[in-house]
Amino acid sequence: MADATIKVSPDTRDRLAALAAARGTTIGAQVALLVEQQPTAEQIAERVAEGRRLLREHFGMTLTDAELDEGPDLLQRVYDIAAADARAKVAPRRSA
């Protein structure tokens, strides 16, 4: 594939150069890596659907997609609860 030129501010160019140098790569490779790390809208939708499927299949969640869409950060709250549960199992609370 042929290379292309993109226009960025000098500050952005300098930042990309610093990132690339720190990783021992080129600015082009650094830009490619940054782009690869960003999911597309389609990939995000697939991840959301898979997360909801897992919640329903493994945790018996009965909320509809509409209900999940209305709740702010529901999946993050589920992760937080699971993390707290895991921490409690590793280091049970001591009574005072």
C-alpha cells in the first residue's frame, strides 16, 4: 500500500515523533497503532451485544436492551460489583 500524507499541527507532529521514538518506531507506525487501538462504531456495538449476552447467559439478567440503554453505566456498575465481590473473597472483612 502506498504511503499518504496527513496534515497535523506541529505540536501533534512533535508529540507523535516523541511517542514513536520512545517505542523505537516511526511516526507512521505509531499512527497506525493508535488507529488500530480505536474500535469502530460497529465493533463497539458488537462488544455491547456480547456483554449483554454474557450477562443474560451467565448471570441470569432479565433486563431488556431498552432498559439497559436507559441505565447509565450499568455494565460498569456490574464490573464494580464483581470486582468488590472478588476482593471480598480474597480478603474477607474482619469484625471490629
